[in-house]
Amino acid sequence: DQLNMATGRDENSNLSDEELTKLLQFQEITGLEDNVKSRHILSAFQWDVQRAVQDTINEQEMAVPQSQTFSTGPQLRQRVHDPNRMRYQPYISPPINVVTRVVAQQPQQPPLGWGEWMVSMAALPFRFLYNFTFDLFNFLMIIVMGRRRPPVATDPVGDVARFLLRFETEYGDQHPVIPRMSYSQISEQAKQDLTPLVVYLHTWNHQDTPTFCRTVICSQEFINFVNERNLLFWAVDIDSEEGQRVKYVLSGGNHPFVALALLKQSRMTMVGRFEGLVALDLFLNTMQSIIENNEPELVLARNEREERQLAQLLRQQQEEAFNQSLRADQEKEERKKAAVEEERRKSIELQQKAQERKADREFRINSLPLEPSQDESECVVISLRCTDGSRLERRFRLSDKLQTVYDFALSFKQTPESFVLATSYPRKLLVPDNDGGPQLEHLELGHKCTLLVQDTTEEED
């Protein structure tokens, strides 16, 4: 399988944009995922998507017991595989998608009489000539104008709105809710909601349309069937551009035409089709049977989605917890960096203060006036005693200010960085003012005194 997938990817790289689009459209409709097989089928039909889809669906319907075709007559009939219809060499593997098809049985014609039989035999050559001419004309048109491509709807939502307005005018407003959306939008919604999608292709010109609309589409039983099972119902007129496009995509057959699609293997896939005037009971019973047969696919898809959502929620919770832990670690790291930065700032600030004090200390020591001589009067001898008992003595003039004594104390190595001078008895702090004063003569120190050097470094810190 891996080899086939790899081969499919390599071969798809050689396709043109148009061929790649047709390949994706073919796989979307038929449910086939094998790229090699899909290319083989399309190549056999010269890349005619409609013919390839129709033939593939027919083959899936004829594969016993993979698909069944029912009639509305008293007997149910199964189509038998006819190998002579094959236009390409089939693969051995069975079809992936199973499409249940319900076809209204046409009333049997009475046996022809001898006269009618003679007329029929006489007209046989003319019918053959007419069919041959018609097929030849179509063949020449394909050569000249190319193969028909899927129509492009310029206003799909408008097409649905106009159909809905005309339908309610003709049949009333009692019908299942028809969303005013394009086929692509309603398919996407069915895919997101994991809900089966019922598609009705309406035609105003068919003789069975009024009966089918009144007995099936507008019946209260069908409305209840859609509402109770939470189905999505969508309809459009095949005469509109959107209707033509959807008919091409679904390979619409006889009218009235209803298709049932649901999500299988990650894509919307048609699992049932109703063609012709089908009775309401058979219509509802068959649709219920199709839904029940494909319910495991929806249950599996719902479980997978719930698992994905649960895994996504778990991942979100894990990511949130991881982000919270990461933010806590980042905040812790930021606080740690801030603390280190604060310590660094304080250290730098202390170093700057120490340098400033050192420079100020040296400046004050160098700015000291000369010590007075022994012969000079009006002097005082001051002895400074540090806490360790060491002493330093010097003479000062009475006119000197108290700051001069502080500057002298700075010349003593044992003097701390921050200190205050105080008398020993009575104990009194001597603190200079902003001008460095007062003068020593105003302190009444006498001719000789001892001042204590009191360390205030811890108090300042």
C-alpha cells in the first residue's frame, strides 16, 4: 500500500492542473482513494469525469453483495455483473464505496399485437439510422467543441433562494428546512456536524415531480424523519447553474432524483440514490436502512473527532501548565537576576562611597592647618582616644573650629570611617554644624582635654 501511495504521488506530479482537478473530483464522488486505480479509470474514459463516475458507480452497484438496486414493484431485483460492459481492465480488489440505488419500476407494456409488431419491425431500420446519426453528431460535437465540463455557478446561494421561493409558491411552506447555502457550503456543514445530507434535485418539467413533492418532500412523515434524525436537507432546481453543477457532480439519473451522502474516510460520499417516483414508505424505510448501515462510519468519525478534541484539550492543558511553570521559572530567574543586580549596585555604591570617603579623608588631612608652637598662647591640647585605647594628641588654637579636630582625627589610622567626638565626663556629643563650627573657645574645653572617638559606622549602615 505504501508503495502504491508513493507511486501515485510520483505519477500525480506529471498531471496537468486540469487532470489533477478531474482526479480529485472523481475521487470525491466515488470515494476511491487509490490514485493509481483512479488514473487508470479516468484514462480509460479519456478523462471524461461524468462517464468514469457513472461507470464506476454502476460497477459498484453491480458488485454482489457490495451494493443493491431496488425497484418499487412487488419484486426486488438485483443487477448482475456483466463483464462485457467493462471498458477498462478492472482491479481485483472490491469497490470501496457501497451505493444503494432505488429505481422506480416503469409499468410493463402489454404485449404487441401482430399489426404493431409488423410496424415495429418496419420502423427498425429508421430507428437504427436515427440513433446512429444522433451518436455520430454527438461524437463530432465532442471533437469540435471538446468534452462537456462541469458548469460553474456564478450565484449558487441565489439559485437556491430563487428555487425555494418558487417551490413554496407552488407547494407551500410545509417542507424540511432548506438552508440558503451552496452545495459546497452545505457539504462542508454536513462534514463538520457529522450529519447525513439529503440532496433533492428538482425539475419543473417532469410529470412525476408534483406527485413526488406533495407525497414525499412535503409530507409530515418525511419532515419528522429529517428532524428526528438531525439530517440536513438541501434542494435546488436543475435548470439553474448550481443545479446543473450538482447534477453533474452527483451524476443525476432519472427524476425525481434524491441522493444521500455522509462523511466516509474524511470525505462526503454518496451512499444512496433514489430515482423516479418512489413511494413514501419505501423511500423512508430504505433511507433509514442506508443510515443504519453506515452509522458505524459516523460513530467512528465522531469517536475520532472526540478523541482529537480530547487530545487537543489535553495538549492545551499541558501547554498551559508548561507555560505557567515556564513563567514561574522566568519570574524566579528575573527575581534572582534583580537580586544579583541589586547586590551589584549596592556593592558599586559602597565602593564609590568608600572611594569618596577616602578622597575626602585625604583632602581633609592635607587641608589641616599647621599645629601651633609651644610658645603660642590661647591654645588647647586635645587628646583623642579610640575605642581600642590608642591615643592621638595635638595642640589647637581656640579660634579653630570643631571641624578641624574632626579632620585631625581622620589622620589617625585607628579612626573609623564614620565617627563622632564626645567628652568623657560629663558625656556630651560634639557635632560640627554646616560651617564646621563652633569654635573651640565656645566649647569650654579648658587648656587640656580628652575626647572620645565614638564609632558610628553600624548606626549609619
